[in-house]
Amino acid sequence: MQTAGKLMKVFVTRRIPQEGMKILSTAGVCEVSLWDSDEPVSRAELLKGVQGAHGLLCLLSDKVDAEVLDAAGPNLKVISTLSVGFDHMALDEIKKRYWLLSYITVFNSGIRVGYTPDVLTDATAELTVALLLAAARRLPEGVEEVKNGGWSSWKPLWLCGYGLSGSTVGVIGLGRIGMAIARRLMPFGVKRLLYSGRTAKAYAAEVNGEFVPLDTLVSESDFIVVSCSLTPDTQGLCDKAFFSKMKNTAVLVNSSRGAVVNQEDLYEALTSGQIAAAGLDVTTPEPLPTNHPLLTLKNCVVLPHIGSATYSTRGIMAALSAQNLLGGLQGTDMPSELTF
């Protein structure tokens, strides 16, 4: 579909893998304007770039709110985010415009939204397991000791950590990613797999998962993996009260969204010995300032949100986001569309 014989304008907010750019450049339906950098687009450039755009391809770091939608104007047909998460977009504002535009004209079905679920499940699950092992077995500390000369001899209790064999693992949010994490953990000899959420999951039987109240999961688990969506109910879920119920030998791992964990309370729990260790692939904010107190702790492993960072996964994500964008521009099916 073209507009008055012209190519439709698309703004891409960052350099993305070539798998996605190739799809957009060869489709013959859009003219791509790219923020040609590996760094996030500035707010001013984002507002400038979306002006008159029919499509926007964005990332998690791009706040798509009413101001951005107003700057884009009535031409905007589709927003495609290269992410499984969509909390960076003001969905209420998008919905408002969706229904308004749908009501005004049958030729414009409103603003559609695409995202990239499923394709990053395996990569994120693998990274979560790696992060759990790194925090539990103190791998970053070990590497540092080798580098700084601290490895002088074999010592019976030096750098001892916690093992998965015979342990109880609790997964908060046994969705696609949570289940993929559970599948990977069970072969380590995990004795019990607990999970919490809105409802029990039939597929949890595959890993002998026990659906329990959150308090039970927190108090009985040796390892707690946070893999839930960020909602008003889960924001700040892991707070002082949460940590006070954990075992002092327990390890917390978060690969969902940073705001699920109260980082000030986590710091207190780690420094006081309330819990043993933590591993975070997500923080608030992102990037985490280099002077943040959590970065001073040996028992806290922080990664730069790299759950989906494999070459193949990022390429697939880019291709899917491009296909979503084209579907929205052309008024056809989008492979992964959010429904309002």
C-alpha cells in the first residue's frame, strides 16, 4: 500500500541487525529514515524523526508517549518495537488514538502495535540460568581473584557457593520464559520446582511444578527466579518484606523487568546477610549508574540487559519487527500484534 503514489515514511530509532533493515529496504512500500547510531536516539531527534511518519520501529529505550504520538500526527499507522516488553509505550494513549481513528474513517484502522515475543525465549532462559550459576557459585569473584593474585592455594571454604542439586527453585511467573528456565534447571538435580502466578498451569506437570502462594515460594526456595511481566501488581514486588521471608542462604535472580525489584531494599538485604546473593540482568534505570551501591557488592552480579543477546536471536527479532511494521503499513496481518 502506498499513499498518493508515494512511499510511506518510516522512522527507525536505532541501528538494527541487517536482517530487519533488508526487509524494509526491499519491500518497496516505505522510505526509511534511520537514527544511524548504536546509541539511543535523543528525545529531540525522536520527536523530529516521527513527524509525519506512517510507521515507527522503536526499542525498549524509546519512550513512546502522548508527546511522541502527537509529534507523529494522524499519518501514524503502526508502531513496531524490537522487544518482547512494551511497558515503554503508553498503551492507553495508543488505544485512545486507535479507537478514535477507527471511528473517524474506515480507511484508517488506527495505530497498530507489533512486538517480538517467543523468539527470544530460549536465549533469555539460557542467560538466566547462566546468571543464576554465576551468582550462586560466585564466578565473577573467582575470575577477579585469578586476575588480582588472590588465588594463592587451595582452601577448603574459599569461594564456596550454593549448588542446585537437591535444591528448591521458585519461579515467579511460569510463562513461556519461566517454563523454559524451569526446563533447563531440572537436569541439575533440582528437587522441587515451585511457581506462583495468577493461575495454575497444566504444562507445569512437565517439570513437576507445584503451584503455591507467593509467601510459600519465597520462604521455601533456595533460588528464586523472577520471570513475570511488569504490572501494577508486580512493580516493587521484591521489597523489604519479600526479602525478610527468604532464606539467608537463598539467591535471587531477575531477568524480567528491573522495576519488579526494589533495589534499595535489595542492597540492604545483601549487605545485612538477609539473603546470600543476587543476579540481575535488568535494573532501574538502565543503564545502571556506575556509582550505584549494588555495583560495590561482591554478592551481586549485574549484567547489561543481555538476555536476548545472541546473534541469531537479535537477527530474528529484527526481521520480525520489520515484518510487523510492513503488515501494519499495508493493512495486512502482523506476525505478532498486540490486541486492544
